[in-house]
Amino acid sequence: MKAHVLLSPHNVDELYFTGKNTVVIDVLRATTVINTALINGAKEIIPVNTIEFAMKVSGNAFGGQTILAGERNTKKIDGFTLGNSPLDFTKENVEGKSIILFTTNGSKAIVKAKFSENLFLCSFNNLDAVAEHLVKMNEDFEILCAGSNGMFCIEDTVCAGKLVRKIQKLKNEIVLTDAAKASLELNKSFGKNVEELLKDCEHGQKLIANGFEEDIRYCAQIDTLNSFGVYESGSIKLHKNK
Ligand code: MLT
């Protein structure tokens, strides 16, 4: 079992993921939002990589069970029902709904990895659930950090390091690439107080400036969710333990 970490989506194209097991991480806030929405009963999340495509998909959907969600520059997009704040993806707002989601980095990273054989979504809130599943699969995997506008961001890499550490503890013969080793070291240095890390990082600062400090506290919680999203044929559904 070998673990590799892609520190940003920038250096790989869509075909890189063909046949791979991939875990996408966008702690602030897309994968936290998706995992939360699914646990709160959303039927599915449809990630899209442009706002235009979000409008097109919603135009083809029928009935009141489909909603548009997402952000531009952290704020809700005009005409969309929800933004990208995990606190808005409550049972009341999402139960039974198909949610079309556009975000600056997270939904794009998921769409980029769509040719993966298996594609899972991880955030600080569900590390245990993802780690246990990967150990059960016992296959090589890639962790794709969504980053920020194609660049490295520390919070996704620390989350990747925590995931690798949990897997190491469950199974000690895991092989690590250099980037996976680096994520472990970053977790050691910056992962002790996740809330502080999220408040201090560049995107966290932007969220605070735009009034989303509550979201940071939510995104910093460790292992409060007991499952994870799985992407298949264009939509993300909640993994059901068999
Ligand atoms: C993203 O996908 O870039 C983020 O989720 C942005 C945000 O915090 O809304």
C-alpha cells in the first residue's frame, strides 16, 4: 500500500487519475460542506467546474428537489439558494435534495479527478472514516489537495498528513512518497491546534475578513462525521458501510 500526496491540482491533468484511488481534500470549505450535507441527508452533490455549467445542469433538472449552491470569492453566488458555508447545509435545508455545487477550488479538484477508479472526499471532520476505508481496501492511493487557485495551501496538506498518520497507525507497512512524508512533517509542526491553523492560514484569514469565523470553528472539528462522500458517474453520494 503506497500513499502519495498531490500538494495542488496544478501539475497533473485529468488523465493522471485514470484507474487510481483518490481522496480529495478541501478543508476550507468544499469537502467539509459536501461531507456535512450528505450526513444531513442530501441525496447527492453534483460538483461542477463552472458557474455556467451549474446553471445548465439546474436548467435540465426538474422538480423542487434540486438546489444550486456555491461561492465566488467566498460569498454566495447571486441567484443560488446556498453559499459554501457548512453551517447552512442543515438537515432542514438539504434533506432529500440534489445539490449542484460550484466552488473556486474544491468542486474543480473533484471534477479534475473524475476518472479515478474510486474517489472519496475527506475533511478534518471525517478522517477516521476515510482512513478505515482505505485500510480495508489495502490499495495504493493518492491524496489530492485542492489548494488555492492552483497553488499549495497549508490546511489541506496538514489534513492529508493527519490522514496518512491515521493510516500508518492502523497499518504500519505503508510506503510513503516524498510528498506524503512532507505532509506528515507539516502535520507534526502545524497540526496540533487545527482551529488555530485554520484561523491563521491565508484562506482562513480571508474567511474571517468576510464574516465566516464560525465556519472555521466547524471545519476544525476532528472526526465528528462518521462517513464520507464517494464520487461516481457525476455525482457524490454518502458511503454506506456494507
Ligand atoms: C473553494 O472551493 O475554493 C473553497 O471551498 C472556497 C470557500 O471557502 O468557499
